[in-house]
Amino acid sequence: MFNRLFLKTITLFIITFLLTACGSRIVPESNFLENSEITPSKLVYQRDSVHFNIKGEIPIISALSPKNPRVEIELRGSNQRVNLGELELQKELGKYTYGNNFTIQYQPWMEGAVLEALFYQGKDQSSPNEKKILAKGVITTPLLVKVGEVRPDEPIPQVGLYIPTGSMDKDLSRYSDFSFYFPAGSSKVVETNQNHATLDSLKNFILLYPSISGIKITGIQSPENSEGKNSKLGMDRAEATLDYLKKSNIRILDSLLDISSRWNDWFDFRLLLRDYEKLSTQRKDQFYSVLLNGQDYQTQANDLRKINGFREVSRDLFPKLRAAKVEIQAKPLAGLDQQQAAQLRAALESSGFNSGLSPADWAIAGESSPRLEDKEEIYSKMTELFRSALPYNNLAVVKMRQAQRTLDPKKKSLLWEEANRLLDQALRIENNPYVLHNQGQILVLQGRVEEAYKKLSDASVLTKNEDFIRLNESLRGSIDIIRGDYKLATLRFQYQYSTPQDFFNKGLAFFMSGDYANASISFEESVTAGRSFGYGYYGLALLAAVSGQDEVALIHLKQAIDKSEVLYQKALIDPEFEELRQTQAFFEIFK
């Protein structure tokens, strides 16, 4: 008995001595970073920085107590790392405690970085005894916003605004939609006053903007029993509307026509519900909770009928779904006649010669020329002939768009500098909102967001032109998202849009502000406006992920990554999909 007790005492003494003497050479079987916590649980980009708090405690337990403990925090990427310093340890009864708030300037490499706690102890502290990953990656959802940057494997976005001539409509495409309504269960266009008024409005639109670039006719049917049990009625309505337009002497080229139908789809109902004023916000949320739950159409229909007030809503809104929707993208005719074109060519080929063309004629010629090289020649000549902000601004826009088309960063920077010199000259002639907008556009492409915002804010107060304000406010709203002013951003996007990029930015503003119902509508509108534009699908995937609809998220994410290499790479590291990344199904969609 005495020998056993003596041996156990000697053994315990030797172990204690070795632990004390060897420091980090023998690591106690204890997890000293087990209680290390980070808030928020995922790192988030906000206003060009990443903010988080780390706290924890290290237990002091007899022989397993750490010797000379030290905790460091490190952010580690594939090629770069930042040591955020050592945490101060406070010794208390039975433990060390630590805690600190961090704010670090965001850099692009941090998006896929890992935040780690490193624990050291003992005499040899050349390498950590223990590591703990606190967070993977940085959520950079606001940086998805489209502000005109060129991305690989994506169409080159248009940047810059030409000053319009005044004698010719603006260099902007116009969009409008028109709805023709049908009796229940019918696909015959009835000559009602309402349909007559719609037809007149459509004709007036085409008269003003005869250069049609696209026309889409979508047949819609309501969920009523009288509307039938298949999609044939919707397509019949679309085709009947096309015949009605042709008989009304509206010429439609087949190459510009897209004809389709929607059935067993709550998209149009959600659009109507958004503007329906007879429901409280709380009651609308009940409807949206069903419409966005990812269930099949019939299940959602059954659940909607259980909501108090559904009968009144269906009575008011379902008749508006017995329709065909005509969407038109068009712009005014442009250009000079043959005699004016000859005068223009003579002036371009002669030094200081104008040949009698007015400033408006020159501006129309520049505006209607499809090639940037021709625009450059015309606007450059105009700077010799006329003292006006228009040629300097419009020549600057040509330089901006040339910069978009080069892959050489040095050449791109030189073109931006040249554009800025031209814009400065334009401002010396006239304090013009278009010039300020273009300066702001260049600044945001250079990453100088605050300076850009100031320029755009100054531009917005100089004109009441609705087309300009819509585009200027859209860019301001996009910058609001980057700056973290999400609620303000939603107010910037209260305009009618037609491009998938604008719809996506609008949806992103709602998503970041927590208004998921309106975000869903805008993302779906982005998908409808351009199915090859993957960002709308990515937005829908984000919505599904935050609401726990994993299967729906994967469906939308697959569509997004198939359409964009940028989104493919982002999805692989986006912390918004961290939970999905734990499943085999997530990696299946990347094959």
C-alpha cells in the first residue's frame, strides 16, 4: 500500500515538473479557447469597415493551468494576413477573461478570409499551442450592387449621360406597359371603354417613340374556377391581344416580339397586393408570409383562403388578373437628313468650317451616331465651333464608355482622367447636372464613394427632368447601399424601371433593410427583365437562405452561378450560404 502511494506521488510530481519546465512542448489536454466568442456570429461589411467584438475566458485549473498565457487575433486570407494584436488578459478567481471591440478597414481579399484566435503559453511562444476559427469570410452583400463596374463574363454596362439636345428626345430608351382586360374565362378582346382607352394610350406611346426595340405580350389568368384549370387561357389571351393590336394598324415585327403566358404563378397578384390600400401592413404581411414560403401553388392558394379578409382581396384583385399585359421598350427616331449629313461630312473634313449647321443639328448628329468613334469625331469638332457644355460633356461620356471597353488598367485610368478634364471644362461653361452626374459616376468607379455622393447630390437639385432624376437617384441609391443607408436607399428607387440591373439594385436595398416581401418582388422583376442576368436569381437565393428554405435557395443559386462566373466564385465563399455549404447538395450544383 505504501509503495503504491509513493509511486503515485512521485509520478504526479514528475508530470507537474515536466509541464512546468517544458512550457509549450507538452500541451495540456484542455481547450483554452473553448469559451472564445465573436459577435456578430458572421463578419459583415458595413460602411467600408468590418466591426465585431471578441470575448472569452481561460480557466485556471491546478496543473492544467496555462503558463504565461497569451491570446492573439489574426485575419488570414489565401495570400495576405493581418495580425489584430494581443488581447489583454484580466486575471480573476479561477480564470482569465478577455474582450475587445474591433473595427478594421475592409479590403477585397478579406471576403474569403478566416478570423482566428491564437493561444500561446509557456516559454517557447514561436508558434501557437491552439487555434480556433471564430468566423469564415465577410458578408459583402451590399457590394453586389451594380454601379457600372465591368465584371468578367458579364455584359459591359453603359455609363455616363449625354446632355440631350432639346430638339430631339433624350438618348434614353423608354418603357411602358398596358393591360387589356377580359371577361371571366374568355380570351376575346371586348371593346370596352377601358380597353379602348388602353389602346389609345399604347398608340400615343408608339407615336412618340416609334423606334421599338422590344415588345412583350404576356397572357395572365386569375385563380378563379371560371378561369379554367390549365395555362391555355393565358396564351389564348396573349395571342388574341396580338391580333387585336395588328387589326388596330399597329405594326409589330416578329423579331421584336416575345409572347408568353403565366399560370399557377402568384407574381402578378403580389404586384397588385403591393399597391392595395384596403389592407393594413400587418395583414399584408400575413399574405406575403404565405406567398414567399416556397410551397407549391395549390398549397399557397389553400393557405391564402384561410386569411381573414381574403374574400374581399380576391373580389377586388382577381378581376385584374383576367388580362394580357403588353410591355414596350422604345425610343424616338433620330438622325439628320441626307443634305444635312453631307454638310456634316464637309464640316468634319475642313478646318474651322461649319457649313451652316446649327448647334442642334450637330448635337443630333452626335446623338444619333451608333459608333463611339463617330461620336468622338463629331463632339470633338463641336468643341472647336461652339462654346457650350454639351460637346465637352458628351465627348467625356465617349471617353468613359471607351474606358469601359479596355482591359488595360493604365489606359482605363488615362481615359477617366481625360474625361474628367473635359467635364471640368464643361463646368466652367455651365453648372450642369449631367456634368456633375458624370463626374460622380467616374468617382464611384474609382472607389471614391463619398466624393461621388456629393457630386450626385449637387446634380439632383439642378433639374426637375424626370428621366435624369430617375437615373441620378438610382446611382445615389446604389451608393446608399454601399454606405449602409439601406432605408434611405429604398426611397431612391421609387421609379419605374426596365433594366434587370435597376430592379436588382432596388431589391438589394429592400433586402438589406429587412423588407423581404418587396425585395422578392424586385428580384423577380430583375429575373423577368433579363433571364441571362444572374443577379436576380442570386437575390432570390439570399432570400430563401435567410428564411431557411434550403431547397429553394439551391434552385435559385444554381441559376445564378450558371449565368455569371463572378457569382460562381462569390457563392463558394459567401457566408450567407455557410449553412448550405455543410450539405452535399450545395456542392452538387457547382459540378
